[in-house]
Amino acid sequence: MTTVLLAVAGAHLSGQPLNHQLADRDAELVETTTTSPDYRLFALATTPPKPGVVRVAEGGSALEVEIWRLTEAAFGSFVAALPRPMAIGTVTLADGSEVSGFVVEQIAIEGAADITEYGGWRGYLAAPRD
């Protein structure tokens, strides 16, 4: 059976509100790792709250991600159900390998808070805010 590796960075992480969409498709958590250091993370105004991952030429940072394994059929149904502005692209991991992963349409980050400094969605959620 052919499978696809998927990097998730926000609401689909273990323990987050949309993780059930992976569990419902019998996805298997492979590892927690980071992206290569050329990404930025933005807090999007979505329900539920989620981040947007954008690859940048300069000023990026490594971001925490989880890698999930899905069958091709499960991956297809997962992608077909994604709402805008979320998209699937190619994400480079810290070890240089590339996997399918969440990215966001560029327009979605206009006016969004840049939360890259937290190193990932979990870091942002755990950080104290005024």
C-alpha cells in the first residue's frame, strides 16, 4: 500500500482540535521534528484558531511539526476537505527531506500576527499574553 507523509503545524497536531481528522483516517504519527530554517508562522483569524506556514527567502526559522503517515486514499480525502486559506505544498524538514505539508495562501497572512518567535503552534499557545 502506498502512503504519503504529511507535516502538520497547528490545529491538526496531537491534542489539538482538528487532530481527529487524521485519526478518523487511521493516520499514524511518525515523528515530531522541525522544518528547515526558512519558514515563518502566522496566527490566522480562523475558527478554530490555526497558524499559517509560509516559506521565505530571508528571516525564517525552524518550526515544530508532526509527521503523519496516511494512505493515498486517506490523504486525498483529507486534502479534498481542507478549507481556504489552508493548502498543501512541499515542506522541507530539518534533515533536508521533503514531505507534503500545510502551507497557507499568501493573502491569509495580511494583517496576521507573526508568531515565528515561538518556534511553533504549541509554543505560541503556551506563551503568556496580555
